[in-house]
Amino acid sequence: MCTTDAYNPFKVAQAAIDEACQTLGLDEATHQMLRNPMKEFHFTIPVKMDDGSVKVFQGFRVQYNNSRGPNKGGIRFHPEETIDTVRALACWMTWKTSVADLPLGGGKGGVICDPKSMSEGELERLARGFMRQVAHYIGHKNDVPAPDVYTTPQIMAWMMDEYETIKGYSEPGVITGKPVGNGGSLGRGDATARGGVYITRDAAKAYGIDLKGATVAIQGFGNAGQFAATLFEELTGSKIVAVCDTKAALYNPDGLDAKDVQAYKLANGSLKGYPKAKEISQAELFALKVDVLVPAALENSITAENADSIQAKIICELANGPTTPEADKILDAKGIVVLPDFLANSGGVTVSYFESVQNEYNYYWTAEEVDKALENKMVNAFKSVYDMSVDKKCSLRKAAYLVAIKKVADAMKFRGWV
Ligand code: GLU
């Protein structure tokens, strides 16, 4: 989940870049540009807490590479945030916008904090404090943040308000994932999950797997996991048999009613005690004989320890970096179709891009228009990666790196950087 001596997500990200650069035969300068962030901001955020004390939080914003357009990517509030995690996530955003063919670069922000133990007022002051530290280094032509783990449309609205107050003019496109009515886009809420379901649908077709009546297990019940639970059923006719959050894992072989589980979580704060399912462990959830497994929590969830127990035919990585490289090799050897994170979860940033476009025009699309445009982007993204995997006889993950990195390398070359 976080950076440890044994697991450093940025080292993992760099190793994949090294391999792709070698396959593509890229020169040393291009390779060095691709394996390092172009800019980083490290800052402190003093926040007045409800008890009258002042707590000083550590924040980061990494602008990884803007050769294809403004940096783009979310802000995470997490107690185990580290700069190397933010670097890795900013790097993956660069490949994500490239693979989805968006005219954007990659960025990510983070704050070391425990949002679950903070009041609404404390969170608002933290969000505004974050924005005060980065306001002069971001903007719709430069770097556009968005929600990520434990940040919400409400937090985006506070940040936009702080930015506009500092600048003295309206610029809703400074941030995406805003509430609808504050410049947010219809269809942004479920976009990550929806995009992942479209990619899974097309992958299932390509590999001859029938999703009608197929079983799905979802690890993580945040934004992506909750919407995936409803959309898999709605768009593919498959059935959700298992879900989990940090407190409990639930299993019902006859199928779970996703809306009912969601309502329970909202009312009770967690899945613990949900009556219409059997409680199992997270390890048991990973090992279920299901057709589709959806890691939708944090990085480093599928490791060398549990990869061998996985029996799914398809893994749809809605989380960023859920699978370690060692686990990836095991899954590959087992013949499991792994839909790599920066392809599978690129629906979120795709609709964020549509949100920026709507902000620029100050004209808003219908939900149907957004969903249709998202589907087109996802169909094309999967096709480009699948075709590359056939051409190079490699995994979809390797193919996704090749597609994404080639486009960023070309953009840097045309700019005359390398
Ligand atoms: N945080 C999301 C991601 O990792 C969305 C980023 C965005 O919308 O800019 O893809």
C-alpha cells in the first residue's frame, strides 16, 4: 500500500519504463526524461484544528511530463502517502492520458493525513491550504488536479473556490471532478468504473470470454468499486458475488444487490455486518473462483503471496498499481488476462478531460453525450493496446506501456527536447 523497503512504487514504475524504452530502442536522453518527473513541489500546510491547535501537514504535487499537454491527475489524502507513491502515480497518469489519447500530461498530488479522523471544517481548511500552496503553479493551461483516494467533489469545490479567490477571476477548469452545478460534468462520478467495464467488455470479446451471467468479485468499495458493482451488472449482464472494504469482505454466490450493499455502507459506515451475505476474509475474496476480479482499492494488493491463489479469467485493475511485478509474472504464467491499471481506469481522467473542455466552452453536455464519448475513447484505447499486444506478442500491460511511452517520446522529440 505504501512505500516500504521491499516495495517502492516509483522503482516499480521506473523498471517498467526501462523495459519499454529498451523494446522501443529509445535514446538515453529520452529514457532519462521518461523515468524522472519534470517538476515537484513539496510544502507544508498549517491547519487550525477544531480544538484550537495548529497541525502542520506535508503536501506534494508532482508534474511528471507535459509534452502532450497540461499535467493532469488527482490529489490523494492518505495517512501513508509518500513522495515516491505520488511520483509513481504522476508517472502512471502520463501513460494514462497518453493511452486514452487525451491531449494532456501527467501529474499527482498528495497530503499525508488521515481524513477519516478529521471534521468537515478541518478538511475544508486543509483543502484550501493545499490550494494556497500550489495556486501559482497550476491552472487549466498548466496542471489540473482532480479527486483521488479520499478526496471528493466537495473538496474539489473548496479548492476551486480558493483558487478563484486568489486569482480574482472564474476558472472552473483549474480542477475537475467538481460537483455538477459548480462546473462539474455529468457522468464524471461513475466514469472510472464505466470505462473499466467497457474495457473489460471489449477484452472479454477479444479473448472469447462470455460475460453474460459471469461472476465478479470487487476489492475496494470506494468511488470506483461502488460504481463497478452496479455497472458490471447493468452493462454486461454479469453478477457481483463478492465485495469488500477495509472492514469486511462479503460473499454471496447467488449474487449481491449492489444498490442494497451501497445503501448499507452509507448508513453504517462500512460493510461489516451486512446481513444478506457471508463474511469472508480478503484473502478468500481474491481466491474465489470468479470470472472477473476487480482490484479497486490501493496499490500493492496483488502480490507474490496471493497471486497464485487467484482463479479469475480476467483482472480489471480499477486501482492504480494494484499488482506488483512479481505477481504480474505469476498471473501471466497462469494465462489470466490482466487489464492494466492505466488502461482499465482511464475512464475517470477521460471524463475529467471532457469536464475541462466543457468548462472552456462554458457549455455543458448531456449524460448520454458524455457516456457515448467515453465509450468511443475506451474502445479505441483498448484496440490500440490489444493490437500492439498481438503485434509484439506480449502482455496487455507491456503493450500499454509501449503504446503510451511511444506517444510521449514522439511528443518530446517534435518539441525538440530530445
Ligand atoms: N485520480 C484519477 C486517476 O488516477 C482521476 C484523475 C483525473 O481525473 O485527473 O485516474
